[in-house]
Amino acid sequence: MKHLYYLIFALVFTIAAHSQAKKAAFEYITMEDGLPENRITALLQDKKGYIWMGTQNGLVRHDGYTTKVYEFRTSSKIDFYYINCVFEDSKGIIWVGTEYVGLFRYDVAHDKFVLADMGKGVDLKKKSIKSITEDSQGTIWLITKNENNESSPGSEHNNDLYKYDPAAKNTIPFGAVYKGKNNIDAQTFNVMTEDSRGKLWLGTDNGLYSYDKKQQKFVREIKKGTSNVGDVWHIVESPTKKGELWLANQGFVNSGGGVTRLNTSTKALKNYLRSDGLGSDTIFTIYKDRHKRLWAGTMNGISLIDTKTGAIKNYFPADSGPANRGYGGVVVGMAETPDDKMWIVGPVGIMQFDIKTKTFTRYTTKSGNARGLEHFSLNYTLPPLMDRSGTLYVATLDLGLLRLNNQKSNYTFLKDDYEAEKGYKGGTVYKVAQGKDSIYWLATKNGIIKWDRKANTFETVPDKDSKNAAWNVVVDKNGKIWYTLITGGLYSYDPATGAVETFRNDPNDPKSLPANNAYTLLCDSKGRIWIGTYGAGLCRFDAASRCFVRYPFEKREGNAMIKTDKLDDSNVVSINEDSKGNIWVGTNYGGLNKLDEKTGKFSHYNDRSIGMMCITAFLEDTNGIVWTGSYLHGLFRIDTKTGKIKVYRQEDGLLANNVQGITKDSEGNLWIASERGLTRFNPKTGKFFPLTKANGLPESQFIRPPFKDVNGDFFMVSKRGLVMFNPKNIKPSPIAPATHIQSISYPGKDGGRQETTLYLDGREAPELSYYENRLTFTYIGLHYDNPALNSYRYKLEGYDDAWIEAGTQRSATYTNLSPGTYTFRVKSANADGVWDEKGSSITVTILPPWWRTWWAYALYIVIFGVLLRGYIVYRSRKLKAKNHELEEKVALRTRELNASLESLKTTQSQLIQSEKMASLGELTAGIAHEIQNPLNFVNNFSDVSIELLDEMGEELDKGDVEEAKAIAADVKQNLEKINHHGRRADSIVKGMLQHSRASSGQKEATDINALADEYLRLAYHGLRAKDKSFNAELITRFDENLPKVNIIPQDVGRVLLNLFTNAFYATQEKSKQSQFSDAPYKPAVTVTTQQKGNSIEIIVKDNGTGIPDAIKDKILQPFFTTKPTGEGTGLGLSLSYDIVVKGHNGNIAIESEEGVFTTFTITLPI
């Protein structure tokens, strides 16, 4: 998008008496910038921040970047019309009044203007709409001028008034030609306003009218001529009293005038004329400022009216008399600035009135013509516009829109002025020095110039070498001027006598100037003159002896580091003095040197590895930190106490690495000059802020160190002239931009780009089709001070995780977005980095394709449900048939197995009871295996027999008797095996019953030692009965004092028998394993009894195989065994746990280490 460029026109003012000198930079927007015509007829800044301009050839919206010209469409054609007025109503709608076309309304949704529908019988094509206002009810009021506007009063009326209801599209006319309620006995309607009580007032050429809302008619409140009331041009409600109006009467000879105060409640009138202290009887405007002060713009200056007392104070410029044909004091428009100043527009141009100092400043053309901006043909019938950021806009009749650039106005640019007889003509300024009062001495391309800054006069110092360029200048404590010329030599000039003294090098005199090419000068705090030469080092002028004191230096060759106490180079480029009076010297091929005057030796800061060379700048801050600048390598911070050096370069925020000079302001900021502009640096925060032509600098290529005078003003030396400013005036604008999303564009079905649709704040979220998923958002931050430097950041919620820093880019594009809802947010910052944190946002929904919509998914579910139900019905029928068949088979097999199952249940019960009553370990070890095997055979052969019987039936049905007999033989064989295994199970059960013991179940006092010893030996001999080779050591450690314990001896005996058997089994297994090991092993089982408090412990320990950690928690579970199948049932420890814990309220604890030992501890209460 093409940016808007301004054509700059600097206007240098002439200073009126009792005024202050301040330069202002004006620029204007013309047809070259996109205006359709240069005559500005209307001016408005809307609530969003856009600037609207009416011209003779259409309406323009300006946003700081572009000017957009709007077409006006009627039913017959599209055209550009003469715009009389632009108005924004309470809803933010822009209304435009045209010349003989009608009223237009802004259609925000489509970014265009449409002709307003005024209702039946209302035709504005022969009307020129002069003004548009709105009342508190939302009604639009139009003052129009008839096409025959040249007619005299009495023949045909000049104006009409229309009451327009936009919602109802109903219009009611009022005027002199209408009768009854619609009549107003006046030819010209000037102004309409509504007071704080909701009452409407109309100022006319025949007095003041009010609108009666009940009667819906206008009533004349003041007739023309009453109390000198004449043509009422302006109406303002008192800022201090509700219901009190102040009227501006444009009265001339014998036609009334002045200002009238009206109490609308009592109808009391008070007229103020020139004879009452008013500046003039002719009043052009009344202005109410933000401090509730009332100002009257008159034929002769401005009048401040105290609305409480009626006291009047008049202020008028001193040059308002004959020099300006008597029009120099005419005030027709006013606008207040944020810093308590007033801009004034009149026939003789623009003035600024300082409310605090009560002084005027008139801004005129460069030529000094006292009539000034009259040459701009100001359209002073329009009031000046002050935008939200404090920028002034003034309409002109033929040169577009005049705009005050506040930032440029902070600078004064002194350059060659050959038009002015006494103007500056020195060319390039190389150095500045301050003399007494307002006298400054300039070293220029054309010699030394004396500049009286207050009188703005220039005088060249006469001498035979005056045509040569002066390179440097200083003023000593006696007021003598010292300077150097580019052609060589040192000069002193006495302003009092005009005497010039020359100092040059004498090769035969070692006390003369070391070299003629003196590059830099310093007058130190003692008034001594120091000279830095190019090629001969540093010297000091001794005033007493009139000789030069030279200091030793090294003649540097190449880039070798020189470690010496001499000056590190012969080429001196800077000399400075710190707060302690030390002299610091910067050299070209060397670095920074500090002179010790007592010894004449130098200490150095010249680390070339970090670029510390060619030191052009020096500054010491209030903390004693030294700041130096290199012509090539940036800014250096030197802590002289610690010797630490920090470097700042472009990548850190410095505008350029070629530092030409450094100065500081009263707030401690450093100002660094370079050939790219200025950099303001805050050492506390470490933040840099660049200043270039884009920020308002008139010139940015600075070639020498800056100068700071006693007033704190800065003088920056450039090739084209001298830039002057006070850093206190260079303040960031605190006003953040108004951020808006201007448009969103997206492709069509064919991939082409659709017409851009405008969506401003408050619009509903647009819904786009799935193929419209490439979105481009354009946005803007409305801030008119250097809009090209406004910066932006944006984020698409639902896509971006973080904010995107866009710089100055004003659009963002996203491609291939998935269907969903996205919110685009954007923020903007002004040129000074002040952000609009609220920003602007718009929500966009990209709809999915129809096959991914909710109703499509619902249809998919319905279809799936129908198919699933059909499948379920089909499958259910098949399953019912299959189930019926299976039920018959199951019933048959159930009947056949019931007997076997009952027998198995009985056997299982007997097995558990047998385990409880087992007296021998050998019997219990084989219970599970011996019982389980016969049962498995019974079950398996039963299942096979049933299937064979079914097959035999099928063969009999077929008549195959031989096959049936063969099957019957197989069945018989199976039944014999079932009978065999059944008998085997019967014999096992009978054997168990024979070996079982009956228990009374009654507890009795029992000797635990005897019980343990008995079952230990039973278990041992039982195992030896099966394995004669097994031997183990039996160790008993019985507590002889152990009391008898009430237990069920048979049950506890079973527990001990089980533990002993397991212990012997573990030692037996380990004994078998030890046969393959060289380590000797002797099986041992230890039984220990002991009393602990109110309980006794029986501890059974073996040195067998141990229990793995992985199965310790399972060892007491029913049917869990570590023995091979057939050797254990897994019921022994489980039943033991029940006997001890549940039967005797005791406890069993296990401790084991695999391969080492196992210990079971039984705890029984006494």
C-alpha cells in the first residue's frame, strides 16, 4: 500500500511585542497526496480517530498513511460533490451535507456513503446543507441554504431548518415560508445547539429561538435589537451555571453586537459591549476550554469572560494595527492545546496565545511578510481542529489541509538564508561556543561568526584569513575567542578591541605551536587553552610565557599495542576535562589517554580487541562513569575504579557505531550524535531511543561533537547547518494510537481474491466457507505524529501461541486455516513506543464443509443406527436358534454329570477336612496330586463318552450297526477306565479317613515344649521312612520356665507338624542340590520356645532352600505351593494360618533369605 508523503513547508514567525520566540513546523496535505481538490470545506476527527475532510470535489478520509476519496451514489449516478459539512452522531455514524445534492450517511459495513431517505415530499437537491447537529433524542437537524442564496431578505427566504428522524425516515421543515407550527420569522439560520437540560436553541439573523417539544414549534426568545442582540452566530452554555447561555452577536455599526448573557429561567439579559470592557463589538466565536473558561474571539483579539462575575480581560497581539490593515487581531477560530495554549485562526494567519504568560506568537511566511499566512488563503470560517494527540489542523482555501508537526516544532534549524538581508550565511557549522548573554560564536565554513541569538543577527569576525573555514572555537574566561582554521594555525580574537593574534609552528622554536593543523581545542576550568594537533600530539598554551607546553607522544606504526606512559598517538581528535580537572585525550590510531599533569605521564584505555580506538567523544556522568565514543566501534562505558569496560553497538540499540559526540541532559540521559542521527540513551534502564528525520529532526547527518549551553539547549553540528533544541521538549507522546482492524479479505471458490469487506469494531463475527480459509487482515493505529514509525503486534487466537511482532507492517496473512472459530487481535504503538494495550479484535468463524457439519454427523449416526439395528435383529435370530440347540445339549450333559459333580464336591470337602486332621506329613503331601489325577480322568472320559454316544445314535439312525458296535466298544472301554480311577479315588479317601484324628475342639492347658518336641520327631521320622538317606540335625532350645498355654493341642500340633515337615523338605531339597557343590552342607532344623510378655513364641528355623522374595506374600494363600505337582496341595500353611490367627488369636511371621534359611515364628497369647 502506498504511503502518504507530506510536502513540508517551514514557516518562520515574526515575533510580536511581548511574545516568545518559538519555531513551528507546518506541513500540508494537498492533491499531490491524494486530495481530489485543495479547497478544504469541512473538517472532522471522528471517535475512531480518522480525519475527515470535505472538498469542492468530494469527501476524503485521512489515516496518516493514505487519503481515501469516497464516491457519492445517487439513484441516477455516481459522482463527487461539493461537501459543506461533516458530522458524527452519538452512534458514530458519519453524516455529510452536500451542495444541492442531499444528505448522505456512512454505511460502515460496506465502507461507502448512501443518500439518506428523507421521506415523502422532501427534496434537498436545491438545498445547500450548511450544518448538521443532533439532539439528545437522536434527531438530526439540518440548516440549509436555498439555491437562490443571493436573494435579499423579504423577497425569498435564505435558509430552512429540517428535523429529520433517521429511524422513521420522517422530515419536518421549518422556515419563514412555512405557516403555523413550522414558521420561523427569520431569513438566516446561523447555529443550533442543545443545552444540558435538553432544550434546543436556534441562533438567527432575527434573534434567538427555542424549540417547544410539546408544541413542536419554535418560539422566539429574544428579538433582534433587544439589548443590542443582533445576528446570533454562536451559542454556548455557561461552564459554571446550567441554563445560562452566552450568545455571540456579529454586530457592526448600528446593528447590535457584543456578547449577551441569557438566564433561560428568568429571561434576564445582560449585554457586554466594547464600552463594557469587551475587546470589540464584533464577535466571531465563543470558545469554552477544558478549564471551564469562556473566551470570545473578536475583531480585536480575544476576551476572557468570567462567567460568575462578568469581568472581562482582553488580550490582543501588538501587530494587529495598520501594519496588517487592522485585521491582525481578528479571531474567528480557536483550539486549545494540552499544554494550556490557544491556537488562533484569522484573516492574517495563525497565532498562538500562551494562557500562562499572556503572550502571542504569530506564524508568518519565511519572507517575513507581516500578513503571514494570509498567503495560504486560510479557510478561517472553519474552526481549527486539535486532534487527540494535540496536533493542529487548519483548513485552507486553495492549498489543502495545513498541519502542525509538533515534533519538528521542537527543533530550530540554522542554515544559509540568502533571502534575508541579515540572515545566516556561514554554510556548514563545525563548532559552537557560548559567550556572554545571548552571544554565540560559530566556527563555520566561512570563518568565525558572532551570533546574537536573541536578536537573531550574524556578524563575521574580520581578519585576513576569514574566508577560510574555521574548524574549532572556544571562549576563555576573559571572553577572548580562540579558534583554528582548516588551513592551519591557532587564532585568538578579542571582541572588545577587535584584535586578532596568530600562532603558528616555528620548526626552530620548540616552544611554538607543535603543528599548524590544530584539530581540536579545549578551554579548561582554569581558563587554560589546550590544543590537539594532527601529527604533533597535545600541547597547552601558557599565557604567562606566551609559549606552548608540549607533551610526549608515540609515533604509532601499524596496529601494534603500545605500552608506554606517553600519549599513544600523535593524532589528537578530542580533548575533554572531567569533574576533577583531569585532562582526557582521544587519539585517532590510539585510544583514550588520561594525563597526570604532575608527572606529565599518561594512562591508557586503548584495548583494540574491543575497538577502543579513534576516540571522538568523552563524557563523565554524575556517578563518575566515563563514557567515550569511537568513530568506528560504538559507545564505551568505563568504570575507572574497577577498570571494567562495556561496549554498546548497533545491535544493542545504538543508531550507528560512528559516534561523533556525547552530551547529557538534566535527567541523566546521554545524547549520542552520529552520521545517522541522534540516539537518546538511558544508562539506568539501558534503553535506546533513536531520533532521525522520521522523528522530526530537520537534519540527521551530524559530523562533530554537540555543544550544550548554560540553558541546557543542545547545538548539533551537521553538514547542512545547526540543529538546536532543548531536550526537555523532546518528550514521548503519551497518547497511544487508536487501533482498528480495517478489513479482512479471503479467496473465493476459484481461488481468486474476493472484494475486500470492511469490518470495524463492533461488527458481528463473520462466517466464512471452508474454502475461504486464506485470510488477510489489514489494521491501523491512528496516531498522526510520524505514523510511518507506528509499530504493531498481532495474534490469531486459535492459531498463534504468542504475539507476532510486526514492526511497521499493517497486514497479516494466514493460509490453510482449519474450520473453527478464530479471534484476530492487534495492538499498535506510536512512534515513541507507547502501546494501545486494549487494541482491536475481530472474531472469524470458518465453517466446515457440509460433510463435516453437525447435521451431516447426525445423519451418519442415524444411518449407522439403522444398519446396526438390522444387523442386531439378524444376528439375534441366528443366536436364538443356536442357543436353543446348545441348551438342549447342555441339559443332556448336565444330567449326566450331576452325579459326578456331587461326588467331586463331597471329595473336595473331605480333602479339606483330611488336611486339617492329617497326622503325617507324607499323607498330606500327596493329597492334592492323588485326588486330582483320578478326578481329571473321570471328567475327561465322561466328556468323550458323551460325544461317542451322540455319534452312536447318529450311526444307528443311518442303520450302520457295525460302526455303532465299534463306538459302543469304545464307550465300554472308557467306562472301565472311569470305574478304575473312581475306585482309586475311593481307596485314597478311605486311607485318609483311617489316618485322620478326631478333635474335641476344646482348649486345654498344654505343655508347648513337649508338644513341639513330639511333633518334631514325628515329622523327622516320617520323612526318613520315605527317604532312608536323609539325615538332619534336630536342635531344640526350649524355655524351661515356659508356662502352659490354653490351646487346642490337636490343632496346634497339626500346625507344628506342617511347619516341621516343610522345614525338613527344604533341607532335603538343599541336601540334594549340595551334591553338585564343593561346599559342605549339613541339614538342620531348630525349634525355639520363649516367652515375651503376655505371649509365647515358637520359632521354627531351617537352613534349607529358603523362600524367594517374590512369593513371600503368597505363601499363606490357599492352594499355593512351591512343591512339584503331586507332592503338595497348598492347604497346609493356609490351614495353619487359620488355626493360629483365627482359632487362637495369634500370629505367624515369616523371615527368609533364598538359599540360606527360613524362619516361621508362631505367637500365641498366654
